[in-house]
Amino acid sequence: MRVELGPHGPHLRLGRPHPPAGEHRVRIRIALAGLCRSDLKEVARERHGPSQFGHELVGVVAESTLPEVLPVGARVGLDPNVPLARTSGFATEMYAAGPADRLTAALPRIPAELSDRQAVFAEPLACAEHCVAALVGHTGIPLLGRRVVVFGAGAAGLWIARLAELAGAEVTLANRSADRTEFLRARGFEVRPSVGLPSSAFALAVIATSFVRPEILTEALRTLVPDGLVLLYGGTAPGDRLPDLACDLDRVRRREQVVRTTWAGRPVTVAGSYGTGRADFAAALAVLPKLPVERLVTAEITLAELPAVLREQVSGRPLGKTLIRPRAATAPTNAT
């Protein structure tokens, strides 16, 4: 049983998915999956680039042509940025196929000491690790003692801020909406309104909102000191630009470029963070026990409930993390 995204939206299908072709193949029994903002973007047809529908997951290898490195019984996650053929991760079972090196990179082993509810956060945390590493890599300066502002207090912004703090930065996590701010404060996270932040106060700004909107980018640039750096993490579309800022925002983000330019007559650097690397997953798995990831969980649902929840959340403002327990699912009689 799985949930797939078709021309008419998400729908539940019964039976085992058709295995994709590839040099090697692994079948994974999904233990737990997470609903990501990028999944909602795909449902809304607002996400550019290859599909990653159903990618936050933890599961157990049930069948493998690579028993030496991915044996039956191994618990794994998924790095959706490694190119391979796979079926939906919103499923009781998922197939992944491709060359041996890609499969081993795409299916990182999960340490036994992590619970499923912790391990399901490995992929979003790996993306946050990649972003924080980009802050250092693009500037060549460690974060210790540097002033950083993160715009957007969704899961991505929250973990980017926490990881930057662990690296020694002085971090401000800012958010525009009162409902999300209060939601996080009630769970013990420190967030402040993004309106009214001081000008020329931060060396580094990260835009971790769902999309890099012009008004958010303008606010981020305003808060930077001269020669400060703004890092694009949130979603972009081909051709995105900001008046008076000489760079292609989508190209900078996806290619992780570093562009030194000017804005409002001041020197500024615009850089990008996109995807993950194998080192990011290792770092995420190591730091997971130190982070209160389960505070964000607001609901656990079945696969049968997922299509309706996707449609509800894509038209609303979901707060927190929804988890899916596939093996607890029961199919409705009208499933196709």
C-alpha cells in the first residue's frame, strides 16, 4: 500500500509497488515517515526540480542485492538528493534501485540508539547541517561568536538556528506569523518577530522560509552589516530576482554559488545552500540525541488518512510535524 501523487493529487493505492529497474535493488519496509513542507509544495505544484515526494523516512531492509553493505534487517533512512530510481516513501514498502555506490549513499544506516521518532528527522536535520556548513564554507570563517539571523521558524529554520548555536554563533530566530511563534514558544523554543529587527546588526542572514519572497529577502539584506552574507535556503523558481540585486536567485541557490554584489548602495554577498551530502547525514545522526526533535510532533496518522491530510494541509497553515505509521494503515473500500 502506498500514497502516490498523480495528476489529480495524492491517492492511495493497494498492493506492492512495481520495482524500478537498476543495477542493484533494495526493498524497505517503512517504519515511520514524516510529512515535509516540500511534499506539500509538490501537491500544490509549486516545487521546481525532481520529485522527492515521501522522502522523510526510517525503515528496515527486507530484500537486498547488496547484502554486504545493506543487509536484510538493517535500519536505514533516505537521502533523496542522491540520484536513483525509487517508489514513494509514503508506503508500507519502498523500492530503491541503482548503482551500489548510490544506494549505499542514499540509504544511510540508522544507529540502534535512535528511536524511529528521532530517526525520521535525520533528513531535514542533514539539510540543516548542510546549510550551516555552507555558512562557514562560503565565508571561510568559523561561526564562533558571529551574529546570525535566521528568517523562518519552520522545522528547517529551527534546526538551522540550533545547529548554528551549537557551532558557537549568536543566533536570532525570527518569524513573521504570530501563530507559529506562539506554537514554538509553547514548546520551549525561543523565537522573535521578524518585524523590527535592527538594521546593520548581523554578519550572516539565512532565509529558511518556504519560499524566498522579495519582502523577506529585502528585510534580510536590511539587517546585514556592510559586506554581510545572505544565504538562500528557502524555495526559489527559475528566473527569480530582486530589483537592485544583481544575481539570479534560483541559480545561486541550486548551484550553491557565491555572488558578491551590491544592494541599496552597500556591498553584500548572496550565496546558496541546496541539498545534502553524505557527511551531512553522518553529522545529523550524531547530533540528533542532543536536539528535542519530538517536541515538534503534533500528529500521527495512517496511510489511509494521508491523502486527506495532504489536501487539508496544502490549503492551510500546518504547525508542527505530522508523522505517518504505514504498517498501522487500513485501506478504505474505494481505494484504487
